[in-house]
Amino acid sequence: TIHGLWPSNYSNPWKPSNCTGTQFKQLSPQLQSKLKISWPDVEGGNDTRFWEMEWNKQGR
């Protein structure tokens, strides 16, 4: 699995964080099923909390 994926380019390699878009919200059951397979929280064991943290920090 991957921990995160950020857009960047050669001239500005810094990853964005703490953006100001929409906060994490409840996921559809279909998306949740796919994420449980492809992006589990292998360290803490709480998938939803992991996805929320990643979304609120880098996904907005």
C-alpha cells in the first residue's frame, strides 16, 4: 500500500498540506469497500481515521 500521493513538479517539489477545501465526510459503501482493500491503515488499524487524516491534511 502507499501512504500518500501528492502532486508536485520539478520547480516546486513541496507537497501541499493543510489546504482549505471540504472536510472529510462519510464515504459511500462502495468507495469504503474499495479503500479497505487498496488503502488500509496497516499501522493503526483504523481505516476511517487514517483516510480522514490524509484527506484533511492533503486531499482538500
